[in-house]
Amino acid sequence: MRTITGKKGDNPLSCVYRIKEECGVETISCEDVRKLCQALIRQPSLSGQEEGASLALQTYMKEQGVFDTIQVDDYGNTLASIKGCRPGPVVLFDGHIDTVPVEDETAWTYPPFAGEIHDGRLYGRGASDMKGALAAMTVGAVQFARKTGKDFAGTLYIAAVVHEECFEGVAARAISQAVHPDYVVIGEASGLDLKVGQRGRAEIVLESLGRSCHSANPEKGVNAVYKICKAISCLQQVPAPIHPVLGKGILELTDIKSSPYPGASVVPDYCRVTYDRRLLTGETKESVLAPLKKALSTLMEQDAEASYRLSYAVGRERCYTGAEIEGERFFPGWLYDKQADFVQAAADAMGKAGFTPAIRQYNFCTNGSHYAGEAHIPTLGLGPSREDLAHTVDEYIELSQLTGAVTCYMAVMGALLQERFAPGKGGAGA
């Protein structure tokens, strides 16, 4: 990593605090978070093209004068730290900075990269998924550092992670290797509820190998498409595992391709099917494939001409730094007890700040697949806006959710950055 030391100095607060007399707690009305979210939206940041948004975030961070370090790694992840004056846990707030594409800008009511505000909503690609959350956790960190004078236990990190839309958790591996967090907060949209788990995701590739011939004499070849149709039917009969909280480990066909294509009077000698498999906790690469391989093996015993291969898809992408990122598409599920100490500490702190978060699970995959699913780091999900606004035309975030997230993040920072959650203190309760 290359390190850029944050500027020192006390910049005046641009956020205005007001006291909620009815409950005696502070809430925050923050122009900074709106402006930072707009600045991020105005920098289009498809996976592999996040540099402009990263620079906008770094500029804001440097101007605040509270970050002890601002780093950019080989993948282009941006990582900033604020160190407390007392020993304690390492708490990481994770927000991905990449977005999915805008397929047709003319279909949008408001320009997708303008960050316009209408009727209390901030519109733009990434507003909900998840530049709003990234802006809120960054502004929350700044305000938390100023409010406490850095008199807290441990170290606070903010990570703007690349390539999440392609590989949930792959770029995040570099973050956890650099930081070794004791706790992670994922900023994916949760409506300001707390999330303690999710199903994981795998892309499984089924290949059928045949023998090519002229389609006028099909009996001389082996049609790989016909063979894979039998395999598809066979795999549909394999029972899906079920988790009492996360539900079914769904296996769903998402695409099919044959070769040669176009056929031009040639019987296809190859066919490839991709499945989306939703993963439950405790499932491994081996355990997921085992029942599928068994079913295919039985099929091949019954049909000597059938030949199948089963594997996980592997993705490769180019980062804006020039580095290549690669990952097998197996992203584990995870789940923590709602009564775990760190979960309840976060919920209690949010309650004192005037919020009443439900404790649920995500319906989709996040970088938590690495932090919790692979690295087994106690992880929470907490983010502004609704899950169903991600990847949509006219994506937006409610300004009330955006500013509310700042308050919630500050509350959780205060709850977790305590001596009792330091390594070895037994505060995880996971």
C-alpha cells in the first residue's frame, strides 16, 4: 500500500447538532453527507473504473484533518484510519465504491450521474448501492473523531472497496489482510435495521462434452445439448438443503451456451450451463458439489455417451490500478446470533440515538461473504435506504435515511470502540 498522511488541524464543523429534548439524545443534520454523496455519484464508477470516485473520497478525507492515514492498495481499495488514544478493538466500516452500469440514460427521470435532489430524494446511480452509505460512514467517522477528541479505545477504519459487484468479498480480502479487523460493519442497504447474516452465492458451471458431426447425419455424433438437457432434468431432482433461518439453498439455471455457435449444419460437441446456487452457513465447496456430482455420475453410468464436468466459475477483471483481480465464484453464507454481545451493543446504542432497528438477514450477497463467511470476523450489516432500490432505473436515497445513517454509524462506532470489545476480552459473543 502507498500511504498518504492526513492533514492535521481543526477544521470547523460543517454539521449542525441539535438536541432532541424529548429523549435527551443528540441527532445530526449534516450537509456534508449530502454533498459527499453527490460528489461520489457524479464520478461514474463501474467495477474497474472507480478511480474518480476514490479521489473524490480522498479529497474529502484529507480536508477534514482527522484521519491518521489514507491508503490505496494495489486493487484500488481506499482505506482510511482514525486511531483512538487508548488500546482497543479494530473496527472496520466497509462500503463498496463500484456500481452496476446504466444501460439507458434516457430511461431515467433525472440524470443518473448528476446527484439531483427532488422531493427529499437524492437520485443517481449508486445512491442506494452504496455511495450513500459510504458517504454516511465517512462523515460519521469524521464527526465521531471530533466529538470524542479521539478519546476512544481502538482504531476505526473506513474502506471504500472496489469490484464488489463482480466479486463479493474478493477485493475485501486485501482489506482484512492489511487491517485484521475485530469487527466489521457492512454498509449495504438495510433501511437502518441491523443485519446479522445472509445466504452466500456460488456460480456452478456444468459442461457437456459430445462429438461433432454434420447435422444431416446426427447418428454419427453425440449432441452435447441433448445430453445436457438430461443433466438439467437430473439436477432439478436433487433436493435443496434448508436452513431454519436463511431458507433454501436454491440452485437455479441462469444461462446456457453451445458450441460451435452458430451451428451451421454442425451437431454441437460442447454445451455449458451456469447455475446460481444460494449458499447456507456451513456449506463448503466440496459439500455443495458432492450431491450434484453423485447424480451426474449415476446418469453417466446409465448413458455411456454422456460426459459431464462440474466446477465453479472463475472471474478475472482488470482494476483501475492496472492490477488483475481474480476469484473463484464461491462466496459463503454467514449468520450471527441476534443476542450476541456486539449485536446487542449496536442495537442498544442505536436505541439511545432514537432508532429502533429490527434485527434481520440480508436477502442478497455482500462483502460479508469474506469477512464473516471466510474469515469468521464478527460482522453486522447496517445501511441507509431500501434493498430493492439497488440496480434500478431512477435509483435514489431518501435524505432522511442518508442523514439518519450518519447518526446510526456514530452510535455503533461508540458502542464497539470500547475496551471490552478488544481482542481477548470476550465481547464478541458470536
